[in-house]
Amino acid sequence: MRKLDYSRRAEVGEGKTERTYYRDIDQASVEQLARVYREAASPERLGIMAALPTKFEPREAFERSYHHATGGKPSPEITGFSEGLSSPAHVSAESPHEVPEITMHERVHQLSHPHAAELLGPDRYEGMTQELALKALERETRSGEATAYPEQTAFAHRLRARCGDGAVETLYFQGDASELRACLDRSLGPDGAEQLRKRLSGSA
Ligand SMILES: [Zn+2]
């Protein structure tokens, strides 16, 4: 499988169109997820995702798509959205250097188990989505690093360090919270972990 290669960005001005660049980023993201999360992710979801190319749109078109899907106008910091596997993900392409991270984030959303958002709650679900996207991009989260959902992402990173990738990924990709719950029962740490433990206990 290909690894993501951001140096390809340089080729855009050398005969490669933006569209080709985005398509390559999108395909590479799905391939990377299949490789990095092969233990936990659903092969069926990966297959559906691969056949559902992301739509990369200039800001105006992105805002129209967002309005069509949600009835609202996206705030400026919203640069991507997806609705499971019922339709393609949409990525706002006004900042090409941000497209790889946004694309990976939306593709991780699509790969998540349908119950993951409910199990985690909306904020933690976003943070874990971003954490798993950064892992797939082989970018370790560092404190102070600019990323989407910084606090929730840092929390997800600590959870991964505390309970292991397997516990986190089994919840996120398979909707099975038992391993993570057992870990948190063993080691009740900071307040955030306690809150998550309560939420997980309540929704089993
Ligand atoms: Zn998101």
C-alpha cells in the first residue's frame, strides 16, 4: 500500500491538477486506514468507503452542500463534514495544505461504528476521531500543537496511552466499550477519565 506522501503537493504546479492531487490524497487516506486499523476496522465499511470518493469543493460549493445536508451555514472553522456511509464526505478545499488532515478526519468518521458517537458523547467522539486521524497520518499529538479539537484530542491521546490502542480502537471501530471500561475501572485517573467511565457504564 502507498504511504501518504505530502511532497506530491509540489507536483500540483508541474502538470498535476488539484483534482488529481485531492483524489490521490483521498485514496491514500482510505488505504492508510485499512493498513493502520486492520485489526479493529470493519472490512465491509472500508469497502464501502473506498467506493465513495470524497467531494472536494471550493468554499461556496462546500457551504451549499453543508446547507443542503444540515439546513445551516457552517462556521468558518468547519472545513469538512460527513454523514456516515450514506453519502460522500465533503471537504472544503480553500486551504490545500490542510486538505490531507481534514480528509483523514472525515474518513475516520466514516469508518467509525454507528454507536461510537453515542458511546463517547459528541465532544469526545470528535477528539477521538482527530486522534485516530493523526495516528493514521503518523503525527504524534504534542501539547500546544495546532490541531482540531485540541483538548478532546489530547484527552483521547491520554486515554490511548493509559488503556492501549486496542481498547480505544475496539470501542471506536466496533462499538464495544468493554475493554476500555475494564481499563478505566482498574485505573480511575483524572476527572475526564471518570466522566468517560460513567458515560460508558451508562450506555452498555
Ligand atoms: Zn469531525
